[in-house]
Amino acid sequence: PRMFLNFPSFPLSLTVFGTQWDVHPPQQHRHWAQICRGNPTNKIRGCDKYGCGGYGADRHSGKGKHVGVDVICADGATVYAPFSGQLSGPIKFFHNGNAIDDGMHLMFPDFTSPLSPGYCVKLVCIHPIRYHGTIQRGQELGRMLPMQRVFPGITSHIHVENCDRSDPTDLLKPVVPPFPHHDRGWAVVCSGNPTNEIRGCDRYGCGYYGAPRKNGKEKHVGVDVICSDGATVYAPFSGQLSGPIKFFHNGNAIDDGVQISGSGFCVKLLCIHPIKYNGVIEKGQVLGKMLPMQRVFPGITSHIHVENCDRSDPTSNLQRGKGQ
């Protein structure tokens, strides 16, 4: 006999969250971000011996309908937040303690308002890194649980269900991301600068590696990647975060930064405010925001200071990102 997976609906208190975000109030997108590593287009499960993954697919021998969609995700793969929001959970759908009986709600305040582009979704068969607090779009949310252990031969997937049981398919359709996903070279570091263009010269100095500093007594040991104040900053490669890094040590408006180590690289990114100072991050994932450099150095070409931990020249790594 054919077996069908059907996930029950759970009530959600329609609370307007007054959350204070760690970085900036999130700007929501019309389309959700990639949910599972290895599935950049949020491809939906087709049909297998257990049933089909599309919205409205038959359940219970045709007596019920699938009220979500199944986004393909390999067992153990990294899961990302489709949008910025408030976490709550856990959600236990099977209530039998099996290996995939875990999940959580993600809600963007205020999804209850008809004037707000809010979202509320349940992500099931994943183990989140936490069940409460806030998370940013594209940030690591957790891991896909071992579905093959429970349903051998099924197309492993995350069950994605809108809290109001409406169809999430259109929201899952991908858009062209603002950063490259290629493995060669570093990704784009700042939105609005797709070639990682390096700052030229202005009245404060020059941005290239080895440029004079302190009236020629010292050399610039990094490069300055052009980045507008407030722009989104992305991780140039996958790695481990550590910080904060205080470059000026005077508490000014740009005295913040973070270090990333991994993928054979170690780099410091300064004059940014990261979404977190610890944990792991994926190449091209949102890392934070550019700080208001014009407030400290009026008229300068605003930029991220990018410095290899061994003080070697990072220019070639940044240039390999061109055209990707």
C-alpha cells in the first residue's frame, strides 16, 4: 500500500512581536531565500512511493490534501532561514519520538497586519540551532534530520507549511541572488559592488594594499573594498566567526568588525556590524551591515577594510570574484 505523509496544523498565537533586532530592522523580500544547502532553487519534491510533495497533493488515499510543500533537502544538510523573523518551537508533528520529529515556527512581525508583508511558516523535519529568538534571512537555521532512517527511499525534504495553510510555492521561487555562489575565489563582499572594487585615493589616503600610511612611515596591510554606508555585507567564504574586533578602540561609529577563518583563508572585515560574532557562516551569506563611515570621515570613499590575518595581500582573492 502507498504511504502518505501528512503534517497536522498547530494553532499559533497571533502575537505582534515588538522585537528589537540586533542589527537593523529586517527588510523583507518578495521571495524567500534558499532553504536547504544543495538546493539553490528550492526545488519541490516530486512523487515517490510515499506520495507527492506539491501543494494540494493527495493525502490519506485522496481523503485529504497536502497543506504545505516539500522542499528537497538531503539528510544532514544545512538549513537556512527563508526570511528574517522570530523563532518559536519546538514543533512535534509525529509525537512518537522518531528521528525526524522536530521543527519550528518562523514568523515575521507583524504578519497579522493586512498592511505588512509579513510571513509565518512551519519548517518540519529539521533540528534548529535554537527554538527562540530572532534570525536573519539566509542565516543558518539548523540541520535536516535523517528522513531515510524513518522512510527509506523517500525523497528527503523539509515540510514547509504556511501557518494559514495557504500555498507557499510562489514565495519559494528563486530570484537572482546579489552574490555569486561559485566556489572559486571570494564572493562579493558588499551589495552594490559586484566586482569587489577597491577604493582609489581621496583626501584621507588610498585603499590599495601597501598604500602609504602615517605620512609614509607605514604601509596599508589590507585593502579597502568600496561599500556604501548601511549596505549589506556578505561572507567572502565559508568559515568560523570570531570577534568583535575593535580597530580604533575609541568607540566611534565604525569601531566594529569580525574575523572569518575557514576554507583555507583567514580574514578580518572591519567597519562593519556583523549579525553575530561567533558560530559558522556560509560563503555569500549575509554577514552584517556597513557602518556609517561618513559620520566619522566626511567625504571619504566608504569602504570595508579587508585584511588577511597574516597581513598578506588579499587583492587577488577579491579579483577572482569578478564576473562570477
